Amino acid sequence: MTRHRKHHHSVLPKFFHRYPRWAWWLGAVAVVVLYIWAFYYFFVGPTGFRWRALYGDVNYPDGYEIRGIDISRYQGEIDWEKLRHAMIKDCPVRFVFIKSTEGASILDDTFNDNFYQAREYGFLRGAYHFWSTKSTAREQAYYFLKQVHLEEGDLPPVLDVESKPDDMSTEDFQREVLTWLHIVEDKYHVKPIIYTYYKFKEQYLSDARFDDYPYWIAHYYVDKMEYKGKWKFWQHTDAGKLDGIKGDVDFNLYNGSYYDLLQLTVK
């Protein structure tokens, strides 16, 4: 037993003395710094994409009256009667974007009910497709058209694009995005809306070929839109609270009048 204790204590010092003490301190500091950076980048930073309201109350940008939300299965079952009377900063909820499809095979299991109810309760409604890097643009476009049947008065179809395959060049990626947009535009004869966050837009979609499409920019917890190009919608928080919806919901606003918004719709 005594020999075992000696052996145990002799191994530890050799291990720790393999490197000088300053190297251990440097490594420990690096780990702490990396942790703090990662936490800020992913959860706190105002230019981060999917973070929660750690700063406190939700910001409501001034100067806009046309408010709306976007929903998916994550909002669960919605009480549409309550939602019809809900207000965002003293403004009624005018429009609802609803997740429909993802990739070439996934249908949001609340889409059909939400899409029907949104029109029944008097909202301007739209459907969005979540872009996948796992299938081609053509496959995704035709799957969206198979599952989603927009009607006159609906908002244009939306392509939610937030990721690019690592092994695909920006030029090829842009060509793929344009393929989806062209196929869907040919069906509905209206320019689809491109949803993305502003850094992704600047990095991968800053090409003149996209300039004619309406943009829906995600940029959270800032007082004004930092994206300098033209845009139609701004998703300014993912931590909104509304009667009729349990948990958080994304808040959006439209950059224009209600009349202008109606002009965007499918004819």
C-alpha cells in the first residue's frame, strides 16, 4: 500500500513537469478566451444569427407600421383566434410567413393547417422553403411546387437560404440558388423573396443577378438595419411573445406601406 502511494505521486509530477509552468498557464488562458469568444459569437453578439434575448427586452425598430411573424412546427399548435387580435408595438399582425418544405423530401408537419388557418383568420400569408445543401436546387424547387399551392393574394414564395456547401464555389452556389428562383418564378410569375441574414447576403449573394429579388434580411437586436442594399422585410428578433403562440416567435416588419405590400402578392 505504501509503495502504491509512492508510485502514484511519482507519476503526476513527471506528467505536469513535461512542460514549463508558463506553458500550462498560457494554455489555460487560451481555453478561457476561446470559450468566452464562442459564447459571445453564438449566443450574445448582436450580429450573431440565432441567439436569444440575453440583453433583455425585445427591440422594436421605429418608423415601421406593417408588422408580421413567421412560424413553423416549433411554435406548436397556434390559437388563431387569439393571434388575430395580437399586437406588435401597438400594430396588428398583418402577415404570416409559414415554413413549408426543407430540402427535397421534408414537409413541415404543421404547414397545411397553418397555411389554411392564416387565410381563414385574415392574415396575408406566405410560404417559405428552407434551403438544404444535401439536394440539388432543381429537386428542391420541384418538391416545393408539389407541396405548396399559392393562391391569388398570397405573398410571393420565399427561399430561406442560410448555408453554402463547403466544397462548392460561390459561383456554382449562386447558380444553384438562381435555378431554384427561376423554376419557382416560372410557376407563379412573381419574383420569389430571398430570406437570409445580412452577412451571408454580403458574402455569397452580392451579385447583380439577385438585385431584382425582394430581400428579407435577418438582423437581430439592432436599432436600424445595417444592410445597405434594398430590402422589403426585416426579421429583427427571434424572441418575440404574442397571444396565441406558446414560446418565442420571430418578429418581422415590412419596409413600406400596406398598399405596397399588397402589390407584391401573387396575381
